[in-house]
Amino acid sequence: MKPEDVTMKLKNRLAMWDDLVLFCDSLPKEKFSRSDISKKKIIQMVADGRLSAACASILSGALADPTEENLQKLEEKHPSQEVPADIPSPEDCVHIPIGPSLVLKKLRSFNKGSAAGPTGIRPSYIVSAIQVQNQTSTLEILTDFVNHLAKGLVPSDVQPFIAGAFLVGIGKKDGGIRPIAIGDVFRRLTGKCLAFTILNDANNYFLPSQCVSAPGGAEAVVHSWRSLLMEFEGNADFAGMKIDFVNAFNEVQRSVFLKECHDKFPQIFKWVNFCYSQHSLLFFGSHIISSQSGVQQGDPLGPFLFCLVLQILITKINKELPSLSLNSWYMDDGSLFGNICDVLKAWDIIKLSDPDFYL
């Protein structure tokens, strides 16, 4: 691209940004208000070249400011739980080494401008370090560190920070807040690598009832619904039911998915045990929330760990109602279809499941 073309492109971007700022200034104050923290986040998005995300954040008002009211909402989303007891020892689990090619691949998979966690290190910083410095030696050091983390060899004193996260509240239309945990980059990178190493095993374990590890999983559930609706159109004896658990990710029992992970996927248990066998810290502005229950929404392994618990319930339904036409789930969104009696029995199984065991 010619220098004059680059200059013109920058001028056009600046003009668009100025127009947007003027538009926002014209909005009523009660509709458009930003804390200094939110403004800094938006400015950083612009600096990273994420103009669409910056504009969306300005206009949607999605980022929740760290007020006392929002703090209370987020604390309600993170209930207290005792430190998991009777967890199997990780000593008998064998860690599968992670190679440098996988580390580099997953490092590059972070979105452009991906946010930093509590350490303040962004994925782009590490990518630049590998490119600028001797690529082989820098990548080898990073790979050694990722394997060190995956083995759970980090001192427990730093666990609350490495397994902790910055907490971002995303506003919902009903006035609620969706908590998103931005974990440390090394924690997220390790999780991404381990999630890749178990991908095939996870698909073999979850399919066909759960599509969380399969590409196009959500679309597969939709197509199943369409096929069944066409097949049983006009049949009054059949019915479908959609299920959506409330705040399930943040409330699922850690003791359950730790035991399930140890039994079903021991090759990643050392890392999972390190992250979730004790409480960690969530930083929301100047506030600190204790992460005691569930999986953190933002952890690359979070959906997988949640689905380990959900699989117990799904297996129970399949065992007691083998004639049910559809018992398919995409994380906390469930789809039941079949004879009306079977669907109602499945719903009873879900309602009567021991809440202290599953959630």
C-alpha cells in the first residue's frame, strides 16, 4: 500500500471516530454514561485496531461499571462453596507433554487485541517476543513453562492469582449481568493446549448427546430439531422441550467435575486440580470476589468441565428413557423430544436431581 493511501485511510478512520464521538455526546446522559475504566477499555480497543468492538461497546452500554450495585449482582452469580473434599490425588495421573508447535498455534489463536489478565501480559506481547527474539529459544522457554503449569507444579501460594481473573460484567437486556473472567494469559494458553490434546477423546465421550467439543455443535442440535419436527408433524402424541439452566456454569459443584476429570480424563487432571481444588480471586475494578464454585466463564476448559457434570444427568436420562427420540445438549441448553410421557419423565428426572450433587 502506498504511503498516501495509508495516510488517507488513517484520516478516514479518524473522521469516522470523531463523528461517532459527536453522536455519543448528543445522547442523553442517562443513556450514555461511562466510568473512567470503561473509557480506557474502549480507547484500548481503538489502539488495538478493534474499531467495531469499540463502537459496539460505546453504543450498547454492555460493559458494567464497577459500582456497588453491579458488585452485588456479580457476587450473587458466584455463590460460596466449601473447598472440594475427598478429591483424588493427581500423583497417579500422567501428563501428556505439550510440544512447541501446539503452543505457538494456540498462542496465535487468541483474538486480535485479546485482553490481559491479572499479570497485565497480553498474548500479542508474547507473540512479538517470539518474533523479535531468537524464535526457537523463546518458544522453548514458553513451552517449558506451559508444561510446568500443566503438571500443576506451581506453588499453591500463587494459585489464587494464576487461577484467578479480571472479572468483566456484560449487561443483559433484563437488567442482569453476565460474568466473564479474563484469566492470566499463561493460564488461558495452557487451557487451550490441553483442550486440544483431549479433543478427540472428548468427542468420543460426549457425542452424540453433547456437541460441545464438535465443530458446529449448536447447528447440529438445530438440524436435529428440524428433522424431528418434520418427521412428527401433526402427531399429537409427541412433544419437544427446550431447557436452559440459570447461572449453571458458576454454580456447578467443583468436587463433582474434579472427580469426573480424574476418572475420565486423567491426562489433564493435574492442571484442572491446580485451578479448581482451592478458591481463587476475581478482580472487579477495585473489588475482589472469591471464586469458590463452578467454572470460570472465560476458562478454555470451562465448558468441557461443566459438560462432565452434565453428562452424569444425560446418561441417567438415556438409561431410564431409552425410547426418548432426542436428548441433546449444547452446554447448558438442552433439547428433549419424544413421546409426551417420556419428555415429562425426563423433565422430572432433571427437576428431582440432587441439587447438591449437580449444581
